[in-house]
Amino acid sequence: MSSQMLTISSSPHVNGEQTTQNIMFGVIIALLPALMVAVIFFGIGAIKVTVAAVATCVLFEYLIQKYMMKSTVAITDGSAALSGLLLAFNLPSNFPIWMVVAGSLVTIGIAKMSFGGLGKNPFNPALVGRVFLLVSFPVHMTNWPVPKWLDFSFADSATGATALSVLKEGLANGQSVGEMQKLMELPSHISLFLGQVGGSLGEVSAVALLLGGIYLLYKEIITWHIPVSFLASVVVISGAFWLFDSQQYADPIFHIVSGGIMLGAIFMATDMVTSPMTPKGQIIFGIGCGLLTVIIRMYGGYPEGVSFAILIMNACVPLIDKMVPAKRFGVK
């Protein structure tokens, strides 16, 4: 018997020149355009929330690995910093720092390290942190500053509702979509696409997120299967409702460029650890995310459904991988 043993490690399994570190920092680079837009519109608040989230996520991972797990400290791989950045992108710019720290602890300590660390977590850590904060501090998590140009003062900014919140509330009060558009209560599609709308740091500019997605595709860090199937399913399902009754349901373009769909489809759902292994499985995963997002937006009590949809589909990944298994090595 050969003395050489096959060493099997946890996912992500990378075949080629890419390393975990290169992938993580590649995603961080792809998020920089959206971060720049967030800083332009929300100023010092965006910087404080981002720095706090990234620093505390890295700190908690270091402390847990060194003193609790007593394992090799691997904060230089960039995964903790990326989790912190994605957590910040899911928070408003006026979010209290101590709450950011609590979200970082849940993101790293519970959603990631309690399962064994990178490659072993079944759920997207940043989304777990976001949902924890939403459930624990709903008032602060739905208190959105009105965006301004380069506001670097420390004064409290005026707050307002997101486009999805305005839509949900208006429909509940008996207004039609057409009336809200006529009264200019809903932002235009071009405003949602370019930015300067209320929301979390990662919701301010669909075009900035799209540029980051193009970069990820170019660098082959992600594939098209999840983003395209996610966005296409949102378009088809919301478009069917809109064609049925355009006064009670928003058009599909509004759904695509508002809220966290672009952030979720490009950066959150494509997490290789918590998404299916095969292209067919990824398409099923993306369609499920899109379907659940639209259903929650239209019929749920909360105006946004991206985070919940992705987490629910994260739980379905083992089933999807079993339904659509990867071919064994050497099988034609």
C-alpha cells in the first residue's frame, strides 16, 4: 500500500491559478465602485459603518481562531474583510457602531466560525448578520438617511423611506402605482439605476454594482448562471404580475434596479461556499432566489425579500446538489 495519502480539504475547491486570497480580494475590488458611490452620497456615515464592520469582522475572526479554536490564523485570506464589507453594504449609513459590532460578531462568530470557518458555513455569513440585526433592531435597520452629495459633516442627516417601502406603504393605503409615479413619490428608473436613492450602502447605485459584476465575470471569479437566472426570474415573474395589473404591481425594471437585488444576485448569491456546485444547480438556485424575492416583496410584511430568499435557498443547496450532482472525475 502506498504511504501517500489523498488530502481532502473543505470547499471552496479552486482549480487553476486562482487562490482563495485572490478571489476574496477580487470581490473586494469589484465592490469598490459601489463603495465610492455610497461615500459620495452618504459621506462620513458610510465610511464609519464600513470601517467598523470590516475591522471588527477581522478582529473577531482573529480572536476566535487564535484563542478559541487554537488554529492557524487566516485573516490574511481576505474572507473576514469581505464579510465585513458585505455586512456594511446591507446597513444604513446612520447605523449605530455598537450595533455594527454586534452584527460582526454574529456574522463571524455564529454564521462562519461556529461551523468550522471558511468553506464549512452553510449560510452566507453577511446575510445572517443582516437578518439578525433586522430582527433585533428593526427601527434602526429601517431608518434610511436621505442621500446628499459629499456630506462629510457629523450632523444627523434627514431620513426617508426606500423606494420599496414607499411602494409597499402606498399600495397598503389604496394608492395605485400610477398615482405614486404621477405624484413623484416613487423615484424614477434612471435615479434608481444611477444612484442617489435612500437605502443601505449597497442599494444606492445599480450601475456601480453592475460594473463590479462585469469585473467578476471578466476575472472568472463568478459565472453567469446565478446572476442571470436570479435577475431573469425576477423579470419574468414580476413582469407577469405587472402585465396582469400594472396599477397594483410595479414593472420588472423597477424591481431589478431597486432594493438589494443587484447586490444579492451578483455578490451574495454567488458565494461559492453556499451555492450549488454545478451550472444546472446554480440556475435552479438563482431561479429559486428570484421567485422567493418577488413573492416576499409583493405579499410579505417586509418590503424587501432578497436576504431571506438567498438564505432559504442556501438551506436548499444540499438538496439541489443531490438532485443535480456533479459528474465523477473521469466519467464522460
